[in-house]
Amino acid sequence: MTKSYWLINSKRTEVKRFIKNDKSVEGVFEYMFVDTGKIVGVFGKEPPVMTTTISVDIDLAREIYERLISHGWSKTEEVWNKNGR
């Protein structure tokens, strides 16, 4: 399975998932999906409700990721799937 990279905002109300588009052609067109989700309930107990997905080229995805980090977002993991959910 493709590795995903997750960010969470400082209020712990929203997450972003960055995942490579497996259908892109290596070295020619590399795209990432950037998903946005709202956290419902207690973070880690239930998965976020994913609300939007965009497809951007890999360089723009890196730029978005770095911009979010500089605005207080932090790295996190997909903790709700750790127990076999």
C-alpha cells in the first residue's frame, strides 16, 4: 500500500492526508492526492470525515505541506487504524 503523510492543525479539528497517486507515470507525471478531513469526536477514536480531495503535482504538494507546517500544523499518524479498524 502507498505510504501516506498526515498533518493535523493546532486545534486538532482538521487533518490533511498526502498520498501519491499510484496511477501517475513515474518520472513523467507525478501527482499527489491531498485529502482534507474533519475530526469528529476524540482524535484517534474515530477516523476523520474526509470532505475534499484534490490532485496536484508533486512539487505543489510539497509546497502545500511545507506551508501548512509553517502555519502551525504538525505531523501525525493514522492512529485510528492501528488497532485493526
